[in-house]
Amino acid sequence: MSRLRRWTSRVLLVDERDRLLLLCGRDPRKPGARWWFTVGGGVETGEDYLQAAVREVKEETALELPAQRLGPVVWIRQTIFSVDGQGFDQYEEYRLARITSDEASAMQVDTEEARYGHHWWRIEELTTTSETVRPKNIAVLLADALANGERRAEPLFLGRFNEDTDPE
């Protein structure tokens, strides 16, 4: 299977109670295959990663966050995966964005990406869930990002992964 190269900007949307918004995805060609992922998506022609992050937050949540509300890149990773018969080789940058409870209440998560649901996850839930969540070890990573993300000199490189073959 050929893989489509993709560059993405992902956003860790965290509310005042340190809950992370994740969207649920499924693969129609793999019954039962489901996973949770962060807000964000592909960088379009003419955009930089920050512009893509702002656009994706608006498209996926109807929340208009100015670029200065998004923190610096806290994580990067490279991943290979397939969905609906299409293979992807994807580079990801993750930024942290804190939002107020009023902003969280006003959000309208109603996109193609979230058609299988969305949920505000507490770190404790992420630690104990049997659900597939991307990136792996997100509970530990998120706790570190909330504590140290903006003080880190460089983004944390999470590694290279093959979601189709790597064990959970």
C-alpha cells in the first residue's frame, strides 16, 4: 500500500480542570477499530503549523482561538497508519492550549472527524482506560506538558511509530 505523506498540527485543548478534549475515530474497513485523538489536522498549502492549528481548532470545535493563545510545540512524532484503505506517513506537532470553562461550554464539536464522539478526559481516566488513545502514553505525556511544557527548551520527540503493527 502506498502511503500519503502528511504534515499535521495537533492541539492539546485543556480546560480549567486539566481535562483534555479528544475526538473518537473509527475505521469502516476494520469492525470494532476505534481510537481517540487530539484536535488538529493537516497543514494546508500556504499555511504554517500555527496557522493550521488555529484553523483546525475552529473547524473542529467552532472555537476561535487567536494564535497567541496556543503555546509552543511540546511534542513531535512521526507515525505510519492506515484508515479506510489509505496509508499515511504523518509528521505531527502538538501544541498546548488552555481554554476557559465558558469557552469549553460554547464549543460545538460537530465535524466529520468527531462523528463517533468526543470526550473531555481527566489524566486519571487516560491512565486507566483500555481504549486506544493516540499518542501512546498520553496520560504521562500530558501531565508533563501541563507541568513543564512551556519551560521546555525544545519539543519532546515521542518517536517513530507504526500504528498498524506496533503493539498497544
